Amino acid sequence: MGDYLFFFFEQNFFNTYLDHVLFLPKLYISLMVSLSATMGLIIMIVWGIISDNTRTKFGRRRPYLLIGGIVAGIGMIIYGLSGNYILCLIIDVVIIGLASNAFLVAERALIPDTIEVEKRGRANGIVNAISYIGLIIGVAFFLLGNELFGITDPRDPEGTIITQQGHFFILSVGGIVFIVVGIIGFLFIKERPISEFPKKRTFYHELKQTFNIVELKSQKEFFKILFALVIFQSGISSIMPFLMIFILGQGLEIWQLVLGIVVAFPVVFAATISLGKLSDKFGRKRFVPITLTIISIGFLIMPFTSGNYILFMIGFPFVLAGLLSLITPFNAWSQDLLPEDKRGKFTGILNIVNTVSQIIGSIAGGVVAEVFGVQWIFILGPVFFVCSIPIFMKVKETVKL
């Protein structure tokens, strides 16, 4: 829950900070998101190898929850005081990029470390549903910040922006929460005994094996789903960096925003839990074509919602379900395909999905937003979703039906 709150703030309010406080063009947002993604692409594989081969009395994953949570949390707080673009880049790309990826690789590897295949879909559904409580808290702070610190956009009298004071308040909350959850995870999560772990390997050996053609060929199914997820997630990443900017630009009243959230989130929770259960019962791939098609219809409504609140209320639940719920069975599917003794490293390799898709999606979204207007970013989601369907259907089923 705290993880989702932190990364919701990082993905949204870091971007609105550049737009609302520093008044920079949208492509500056795309550049920062792309550089942050590139850092993640490299460093998460490194942290994965290190955590796979960490042997301490505190476990092999937990120490990275503690250190990563504290450093990244402090970085988020400082970001709210940044006075120029270079400082924003250093904090987001370098400081938070290094620390948060140490946290993430440990957190993601813990799920397949502790949950068997037959229950992994439901486990991911529960984890994601609880995480979305953090998202609701994040949205609540967004509404609070907009109410307390929102002012008329000097570039557009119909729009609203949040001041630097508002951003600092919100980002401080996110940073403190992340520090707290890093400490909680370190203190209370139970890992397997060190004696059950495979023999420790050197970092150089594991890094060399990462680029070993024979080993890579033995993981064909893993790389199939990685490719499918890159395409799918590019659709998500073309929208997420600009979602808050789009919503703020609608000029909605506070009650309209709250009502939209109240209607949308029960749909998200139900879809998240249901997709997890269905993927355990009927397999990971059976519902891929129909769910991606249905969600795409909702995305196509959004460009036409300006000045039409009813259309907004129809399309918004589909958008949130697409951005948040669909990943549940895909997470379980990819975790099924992680090699058991190298889950940290392959979790780092799997991060290619998030990093490459952020580069592709954020640049595509930035170009569309600048050329055609921010509302047309929602056309990109269905394009990527539909293109991913045939790739997903080529990945083997991992659940014994």
C-alpha cells in the first residue's frame, strides 16, 4: 500500500511539478521519465543479482526494503524543494532511481519466493487490491492538495495548477510513508531460512550468465511474455505521466472528482480480485483477448469527455481498470516463469517491461499531447493493447487446469 502511494506520487506529482511549478513543456516530462526508466533498466538487474546472492541473518531481500525505503523516501521529500530541472533529474533519476529499484526487486521477488503457482493469481489480486488503497489515499491527497493549494493556471484560465507548497506537502507525505513501510517490511516479513537458499554465486559469474546465449535460450517462454508485456505496458505508460494533467485540465468541481473516484474504484477492486481468481481457476491466458478489447472501448471514450461529465463517468472506470487491474494475471504469469534460484536477477530482467515501455510510452504520449492535445493520449492505449494480444497468446500456459 505504501509502495503504491510512493510510486503514484513519483509518477504523477514529479511530472506535475515540472508542468505546474517550473512551467516546462511536456517533452521535459518525457525526457525525465525516459532517463528514470533507463536507470531502472540497468540497476534493477544489478540489484537482482546482488539480492539473489545476499546471505545475512536478516535474510536476502529484507535489507534492501529498509535501505531502499529510507533513501528513496528522503529523496522524494527533497524533490519538492527543487528549483530547477537539473536538480529534479538528479533526485529522480540518480538518488530515487538507485534506492527505489533496490526496494522493488526485493519486494517483487518475495511474492514468488513465498507463494506457490496455484495460488499466485489470487495472491497478486489481494496484493494489488490492498495496494490500491494506497492509490486511493494518494488520490485523496491529490484532491486535498488541489483544494488547499490549487490556483488558476496563468496559461489557461479554465485550468488549475498546484503550487510548489502543495507539491512539497504531498511529496513529503509520500516520502515519509515510504520510509515507514521500508522499516515495517524489514521488521516483520518472514523469509525462508538461509540454509534453504542455493549456493552463493559471485556477482561477476551471474552477470556473465545474464548474457549467456545458452541460458537465455532456455528461458524462451519468459522472454515471450516479457515482449508481450513491453507492448501492453507501453499503452499504460503513454497515459500515466499525463493522467493528472488531463484530469486537472477538465476544470471539474471537487464533488465531481470525488464522485468519479467513488464510482470507479469499486470496479477496479472487483476486477482486480476477479481476474486473479479466474487466472488461477481457468489459466493465465484464456481471458486476455476479451478483457483487453473491453477495456480499450472505455479508453476510446475519454478524448470526447471534455465538457461532458456523463461520458467522463462512463469512461473513467474503464481507464482505471485498464491501468490497474489487468496487470494482476500478467504478474502471476510472469512470476510463474521466473527461474526458482534466480528470481531476483530475472525480476531485474523483467523490469525491462517497465523501463522500455516508459521510454516508448512517455515519448509517444508526449508527442501526441504536444501535437494534438493531452486528451488524445487515450487513443494510444488501445493501439498497444490490441498489438499485445497475439504475443500473449503464444506464451505457454503455466497453470495446470
